[in-house]
Amino acid sequence: MRGKILLIRGGAIGDFVLTLPALAALRQQFPEAHLEVLGYPHIAQLAMAGGLVDKVQSIEARALAGFFAIRGELDQDLMDYFSEFDLIVSYLYDPDEIFRKNVARCTTAQFLACPHRPDETKPIPASEVFLKPLERLCIFGADPVPRLALSEESSQANQLALHPGSGSERKNWPEQQWAALLAKLIQETPHHLLLVGGEAEGDRLLRLADAVPADRITVAQSVPLPELATLLRGSIGFVGHDSGISHLAAALEIPCVLLWGESAAAIWKPPSDTVRLVRHAGGLQELPVEEVFTSILRLPGVIQS
């Protein structure tokens, strides 16, 4: 195919990262095609940074609302936009096929409807679920591991990255446990700490950082994702929760220790050999600091003073 392919993907950071194998498979199968993503630009720019797509278009356009209404009034510019593509691969939630039928009013392009989320009754890794529909395009045996290769220079090699948050408080290890872990890392290892987070972490990052010597820690809060990926890249290790940032770290092939709660690991764990889960039968609240610290010391490159 030498034409144009559009992949539509909403969802959060982790959902997008777990769809990177589908983008990579499309790029490999159709190397001469123009490959574009319709998604949230602040997330989808990761695919641009990794050289997987040629363009990112915003899914947040108000005029798109008409495409989700039965026989909706369709914006002419968007009708023209969809008509440009030869293949449309959609991961949108569209149970009644309203969006699909409205797109068909604009174009004769092949439309591939894909699941927006895995069926959690089946223990199949999410990235494999997102790849499965591409078999209709004769794409078989694609690598299900998300990989993000950046051209930018790596961060300092002595850096250990930590993300003490997630999109849900119930997935988080208690803040006091994080504070104790940071103190132990400062006291017992020589590594520089990179503390990352977004709006969901609120003032947590600053409270945690305030207890650490300023020359041993860098705080990166609400940093654009491509820039964050550059900051993370080259870290000797990453410590986090079940979160989109953890999926990003794993896609950068950073050795990860993930403090894992109740989410189905068979589905949602980053499918990378560099990822180690640390769990507790009593839940994250009961996970001891010493056990997490010991897991970090097992990461390649991490040393104890």
C-alpha cells in the first residue's frame, strides 16, 4: 500500500502505549504508506517522537461530535479529511457502529474496527488484543512489546527514576512509604533521583522532594510526554505503579520495578522482560519499604553504597 492509513486512538497514556505495537506493525507492513494518528496530541506525539507515524491530528475537534450521532450532521472539513484515507483503523468505543456508519458516508476506505479495551474476562495481554484485528490485513506474528526508540540524547547514566502516582489513588503505594523509600535510596545508594509526575500527583512530588538533598534529586512535573521520555531514557531503573508512565518507561526498555495492586497483571502488566512486579497479599498498603528497596537493588546497574 502506498496510500494513506489513519489509526484512531483515544484513551489514556497506557492505552496508547499498548497500541504502539499495532502502529509499528502497520509501519512495517506498509513502509511506503502515509501513517497518521487521530488522537490526543499530548499523548500521540509519543508516536511521532518514536518515528512510528508521519502526522498527529487532534481527536478533540468539536465538529467530531456529529460523527457519534445517528445520521448526525457531519462537518464538511472532517468529511474531506476522512475521505483522504485508504485504510482507517479505529480503536474507538463504538458499540452501535454509529461512528463507523457516519465515516462510511465520507469515504469508501477499508474500515477496521478494533477493541478500545481488552475483555477482562480473558487473560490475554492488552497489546496482543490490540494487534489481533490486524490479522485481517495479513499482519501475523507482530512483536507485541511496545517499543519507543528516541533519537534524542539519553539522560545521565547514574539516574534512578521514580513515579509515586497513577491515575487512581487506589493504585498508589502510601506517600509515607515513598518518603521512607526515597530516604533509604539517598542514604544507601549513590544514585541521582528523577521524581516524575503530573497533575494527579498534586503537591505530593514537592513534599517528597523537599525531604531530599537538592543536589540528589530532580523533579519533573507535568512535563510534555516526548520531553519526559527523553528525561527517562537512559535511566538505570524506574520505580512506579500500574500507570501510563510505567508503560512509557517499559517501552523505553528501562528496567522497571512496579508496585502492583489489584489490576489483572496478565492483561495490563507492561509486556516487557525488563519489568518486575512487586505485590503483597494484603494489598499495596501492606507492601514493606524493605521489600521494594531490595527489588530495586536487583536492577542491573543499581549499586549499594
